[in-house]
Amino acid sequence: MDAGHAHAPSHDGGGDTLVHPALFYADDEAYVAGTVPFLREGLECDEPVMMAAPPSRLALVRDALGPLASRVVLHDMTQAGRNPGRIIAGVLRAFADEHAAQGRVRIIGEPIWAGRTPQEYAAAVQHEALINVALADRPVTVLCPYDTTALAPAVIADAERTHPVLVEHGHTAASGRYVDPTEFAQGVAGPLAEPTELGETLVFSAPTGPWAVRTAVAEHALRAGLDEDRAADLALAAYEVAVNTVVHTGRPGLLALWTRHAGAPGWEGAEPAAVVCEVQDSGWIADPLVGRHRVGPAEGRGYGLRLAHQLCDLVQVHSDPRDGTTVRLTVHLPTNELVPASQHPVRRPPRSLAES
């Protein structure tokens, strides 16, 4: 069975529920063979069709589809999904909601490719797991390609854990390694790795604490080399997270700030230089999709983290009822504009309020 039939009832039960297969491919020919029939079948069935993938993959499919490509909504995933936490609400749900009255929609989404940094990969595999929660009751088919020659075996193994259905060499089968998506996503989410860079900290509380956080982040970001717009973005995201702390916990929070130097390159991609800020508090977030819902200012609850995902290059959230919540926000620095560490404060960020 080819990828175009990945939503057959024998594998997903049919009806108005999510179908979420992983497509394993080893070269361009296999990629086209696995994706183009899937898209064509959707067009033949008058299903709304979208593809979000890196530019080189989009080009292959566009050429193979020919004139039909004009009927497919195409997104550059390296932009739309640069922060993997944006993809569910901003790409998948946005398309599904727009076409909700038209029945099943068909999507190719490729959020994981060689060149993702280790931190981005962790967020992307968490995203893949949470698709199964966010779209569980939606008539959506999301086909996710994985390059078996460029990606590490551990990545392919994770794909088997996050996708109920696997497609390879034209054959479709249920994944024998699929696991509970919420538990898997929580495991991937943390605890977050200890920062190695030196930084500065601030304990904040109501009523003025969030504004102090916003000011401290903006000043640090500008000193580190971010332009005014990006510094303002990071400061606003940190402010929103700090507001969540004082509103939902009623207790002080801890802000940590540091400037990350670029990492050594590897198959995962080098960690780029960035300004990182982290807000830690005693609260617990039970919703695994926090920040990934399609909410706006009118909805209030959950909007702050949704906005943070929109503003930052990466957002990592680790929440545990025993340890509290840590939200780490990252914005990349322009190339060659990293301020030497000697020009920053020399206090290492503590890992808990007790250490501050």
C-alpha cells in the first residue's frame, strides 16, 4: 500500500479521527514516490492539501506535481517551524480549522531534518508526539517524512514511537513501538540541561516583578548584540511568562539570563549563538499542549506561552508537580555579533529558588 492510502480503515479506523503516519525514505526518488501520490490522491478526492517541509523537499515535490502544485498550500518549514512549538497551532491546526467544513484535510509535515540542533530536535520530537493529542478527534491526515540516510538511528526509533502508522517502500503497517504520546512528550521535555554559560539572575514577585523582568531581559539582550526589535520580542515573551508566575502561583519566581556561544557542528547542527532567558517558579502546568493551542488575547489563559512561541526561536517548557515549572526562551544572535562573555555579569544561573 502506498502513502496515499495511509488513512485506510485497516490502520486508523477511518471516520473523523487523526491519521498520523511516518514516511521513511532513503533518497529523492523514494521521497517523491511517497509524497506525490499522497498529495495527488488528496486533490482527486477534493481534500484541502498542504505541505510544510524544507525548501529542497518542496522543490522536488513542486517539480513532480507540475501544474497541480498550484492547488497545494506550500510552507517553508524552516521558517514556519523554526520553533517546533509553533507548528501545531500555527500550521496544522490553522489549516485544519480553515477547512473544517470540507471534511478530511491532508497534510505533509516534515519538522525533523538533518541540521536541526539537539535542542530543536528535542522540541520537534515532542511536537510529533503531541500531534496525536492535539488533533486526535480531527479528520486530518498528517504524513511526516523521515530521511533514513541522513538522520541517526535514534531519530528513526523516535519516529516509530510517535507515529501509530509507518510507511516505507510503498508498504504501510501499524507501528509496534508506538507509545503514549503525553508520557513520551513529558519525558522529552526535561529536566532541561544545565547551562554552562555565565549569566545573571533576578528574583521577582508581584506587583512589579514582571516589568522588572522585561527591563532586565531587554537590557541584557541589547548588550549581547540583539537588535532592538528582537530584544523587544524576547523581553515581551519573558514578561508574559513572568506574569503567569505571579498570577498562577502567587509566589516569587526566578529569572536567569545568559548568552550562549555557538556550539561545535555535528550531524544535528551546531547550536547557534543566542540570548537565553529562563523563568522558574513553583507552579505546575498539567496541560501538555500549553502554548500550542490556537488562543488569542480574548481567551486569556494560555495566551502568554502561545505568544512566547511566536516571538522566540525556541521555547522549552518543563513542568513537574514536585519541582515546579521552568520555561526557557531562546532568541538567536546575528552571525558574528556575539559579545564576549567577559562583558557580561559572572554569576552562574542557579537552578532553583532555594539557590538564589
